[in-house]
Amino acid sequence: MEQKFNIHPDISKAETLPASFYRDKEVFESIKEKIFLKTWQCVGDENLVPLSQSVHPLVLLDNYLTEPLVIVRNENDDINCFTNVCTHRGNLVVLNPGKIKKLSCMYHGRRFSLDGEFEHMPEFEDAEDFPRPCDHLHKFPLEKWGPLLFVGLNPEFQFSKVIDKMKERIGFLPLDEFSLDTSTSKEFLVHAHWALYCDNYLEGFHVPFVHEGLNKVLDYGSYKTETYEHCNLQIGFTNEATEVFDLPEGHIDYGKNVAAYYYWVFPNMMFNFYPWGLSLNIVKPIDINRTKVSFISYVYDPSKLNKGAGNDLEKVEREDEFVVENVQKGVNSSFYKAGRFSPKREKGVHHFHSLLAKYLNK
């Protein structure tokens, strides 16, 4: 990819990414290698492998990365992630979730331990220099936070640093007690570039114009954005005394009415903490014009559901989709080149564009 992107570090002088970023198919493909292969993805939670000696195959970002993985809980209850591709001829090793003692390929019988180590292969007695280290299943870095599992294919930063940053404000919440709620977890198809969806998420600037209901709950004047190395935070304060976090003494926001903490993690994960729990949103590129967004709910206090800033999330999502899909049409105009950032309201978008440029220019 020959195109280089430049985002001025001073937001008061910076321009947004050019429209060509959202239109260029070569750039879209380059993002796969330079960004998604170098960062982290949430692959679910530990209940995918609830028992010792259990496995769960999955495809990471299907239709984009389309990387076959398998989550394994071994005999010692350690959870690991391996490539789900046999090191012999590339067949998928694990086809279904369940409880097994060994990882065995049904194609030619190559067998691995639950730690991904090569153990046996029939008819290879005459093969020289065999087995080699590359005959083991490739092991990917995996981080666990509460029940959530995160995998990096070839990450350039430690996810623990992101977790530590989020813990500064929501560390008081007992994440291990959060329960997956499949009834409120949904997927949405958005006819727009994945980064446009993130752009929209990363600023509260549009809230008074797009989200009438949410705007009644949040105090727009005190809406706050903080940026860190690979994540940022938007804090939704409210003038109402109900449906806010019960913050412990000593908390950085103690005494304030916080209705929501909105964390974004580069490049495509959103952690929306409400008094009732967590709405985890994962933005999944499909092609340059289509994106799948997974809303995954983890409930802590069911009595607070459908109240406050965390109320009617599907309505808010539909309002966002309408705007983002219109922006998708607009950036394809021959007469739109780039925009400017609001220094007060678009710090999160500037941060995102700066990271995109940094990774793509490597």
C-alpha cells in the first residue's frame, strides 16, 4: 500500500482521515494485516469451555480475517487458544465443541495434546527431522478478564495494560459475577465501512442531534472524553440521582452521578458499563461497505435493566445506523475530501484516526 496517512497530533490543527480511506479497497485489505492481525479480539467467555478437557472451535472475524481458532481448557483447568489448523495438511482439527482427551485430526490421524503439543502421526516413521517445533499447534496469546477471553494473533501491545486502564474506574465491579444474557444479545448488519461506525461511537457530539431519548438522561454539558494509549473513555454523567453507579469512597468519580462508562479499545471493541452490567459491542468488518456489530450483554443487576443510559439500546443502535449509513453515502461523494475535528467534542475520533494512521504507515 503506497498511500500514507497523516493526522496532526494537535487536534486544533488536524484534519480527519481522507474520504479515500473509506473508499479504497486496497486500504481495506491492508487494514487486515496491519491492524487486525496486530491487535486483540474478544472471542467470548470462559463458559465456552466450562469443564476440564473441553474445547470450542471458532472462526475469528469470519468473512474478514476468517482465522480458525480453538479454545481449550486442559486437564489443569488452564485455558489456551491454538490454531485450529492441522500442521500436516491444513485440515480443521476440532469440528465441534465438547469434552475430549486429545486433539486429533480426522483426516490422517495426527494427534496433539490439550496443550497443543504434537504427539503422534501414523506412517511417518521414515520422515527425517520429524517432528519439528512447527509440527505443534501454534499457540496464540490469551488474556482473561473476569469471564471474558481475549486473543491476539500477533499483537503489538499488551492487553493487560488496557485492562489495567479500565480497572482504574470500573475495577470495583465484580466482573466474575456478570452473567451472559442471550435474550438481549443481538447482531446488527450496518451498510457502512466499519471505521465509520467506530467514528460515530467515539464522540458524544451527535447525542443531542440524533438520540433524543438518551440526551434526556445524559448531561451533555459535562460529557467527558479521556484518551490513553490503545483505548479511550467517554463518561456519561447525569443530573438525575437514579440509575447511577454506586461508587466506593476513594473512587476518582466519587460523589458524581455517573450513568455510563463507555470504553473503546483499538481497533473495534466497545465496553459500555451501566449500573445493570456490560454491553460489549464488537465491530466486525465484512467488506468495504458492510459491517456486522455484535451486541453482547452481561448482566450484574437485573433490577436496573431498561433504565437510565442503558435503556433501549436497540433504539439507540438503530438511530446510529441511520446516521452512519448516510455518512457512508456521503464519503463516496467526489466532492468530499476530509473534515476537521471539534477540539472539545471529538478527541476520541482524533485518537482513533491517529492510531489508524500510525499502524497503516508502518
